Amino acid sequence: MVKKVMDQLENQFLGCFIGLASGDALGAPYEGGIIERLVWRMIGRTGDGQMRWTDDTQMALDLAESLLSNNGLSQDDLAMRFAKSYRWSRGYGPSAARLLKSVRNGQDWRVAAKNIYPDGSYGNGAAMRAPVLALFFRENLEVLVPNAVAAAQVTHSHPIGVDGAVLIALATSLLLQRQPPEQVLSAVAGHCQTTEIMATLQVATSWLQENRLVGSKDVAQHLGNGMTAQKSCVTALYIALRFLNQSFAEMMDFIIACGGDVDTLGSMAGALWGVYNGYEQLPVVDLEQREQLENTARRLASRS
């Protein structure tokens, strides 16, 4: 019996991590404008043809390694890992790049973040890596939420940026427990701290409750497809819940049709879909460093 439970847990952890990386890699060629797409066309595959992933997956890996190494969250260690892993070719935003370069050069992350984001960043960078926190802290929401807040604050301390990270972390945890969409939406709403996130969450909830098959253009218009947490986190949650019982490929086709920050929508929705449906239901994507991704997921799953 114990082996079966562990097998299922590992299947879901692998599903979450590989779902995140697959959504990231599959979405990256469609992210941004013409210039960004042309650049990714040139650098989007390794020398042996494997699909490359972006900063979304890199920061998820960094967060996982930091949590495992410290047996919990260390903001200082996390900031340094982010800084050491920074490579321009991963598609980091310009402000994030400045922040991580400053930390790499020895500046305290709190000072660097304040200099670059005086009011805190409200981007989706903290949310895109938040599924890892749900895997590490499992089903303990009382511990998960404050750690999601603290992990977000290293790079995204604006209330909207934090709220987006908590939303994705909570949703991942609840889908790990295979809670139905209505329970996920209710729990996430109960922890929402900003009117901006709540407003889009209410729209998404009504669509799902009414079983409305909203088109990709309307999703992008009313929920968003941008780089801010307000315009992407609820979008990713809505799409993941809507396609929960459909294929990963169908979900990614819809995300690509939404446009905008496609890689991050793909990574967040991919993690949510993957943690619910498991690794065995994911399509085979020839990802770079796949063995490392899978080993990291297994290490998270094997924690007692």
C-alpha cells in the first residue's frame, strides 16, 4: 500500500515539474513580438535538437534546490542561486536581469530589489516558480502560504506579485490533493489579498461555474495574457481547470492562441495540469536537461 501511495505521489510530482518545463518550452517560441520570436528561433534548441526552456523553469529549479539544501526556505540562499543561474539567453526580463546582476556583484537582494522596484515588482515571476513550494510543503496550507509570500518577496514584493504567487502555490497544493475545481477556486478566493486579482478570479469562477466555452481572444481580453501577475495568474488557473480533463496538447493550443506571455502561461498552467493528471498523461517533449528535472522532482517526492 505504501509503495502505491509513493508511486502516485511521484507521478504527480513529476507531472508538476515536467508539466511546468514542457509548458514553458512549448510556449517560448510564441512569446512576445516578432523580435523575441526570431531570437528564440535561433536559440530555442540545444545543439542536439532538444527544446530549451526559459527563466521560468530555471528559477523553479533554483527554488527546488534551495529548499532541498536548506530543508526549508532561505531567502538569502534563494537570491544567490537566482543570481548565479542568470543567463541572458533564458529570456529574463530587463529589470529582473538588472536585479540578479546586482546580487551577483555582491549587493544585498533587499537593496537591489528596492533600487529597481521601489514599490515592489508586480510581475508574474514569483508565481511561475510557486508550484515548487506546493510540492515541498505538500498539503500543509498553513505553512505553504507564508512561505509562498516570503519566497515571492525576494524578487516580487508588490502585493499583486505576492498574491499571484500565493494563488498558484495554493492551486498546485489543492490539485495535488485532486480537489475539484470548485474547491480550488473557493480556497484560492479565501486567501486573495488584492482587489485586482480578486476581480479577475471572480470572472474566471463565473465562466467555469456556467461551463462557458470562452474563446481565447475573450480570455486574453478579460483575464489577461500579460507579464503582470494580475494579467496572467488567474488566466493560467482558469485554463488549467477548464482543460483538466482534456489533453495537455489541447490546453497548450489554447494558451498559444491567447498570445502574450505564452511561456509563463504555459509553465503555470502546465504545472497545475501536470500535478493533477500526473506524469504518465503528459506528452513526450524532448526537453533539455530532462534527467535533472525528473531527478529534482523525485527528490522532492521522496522527502519523508
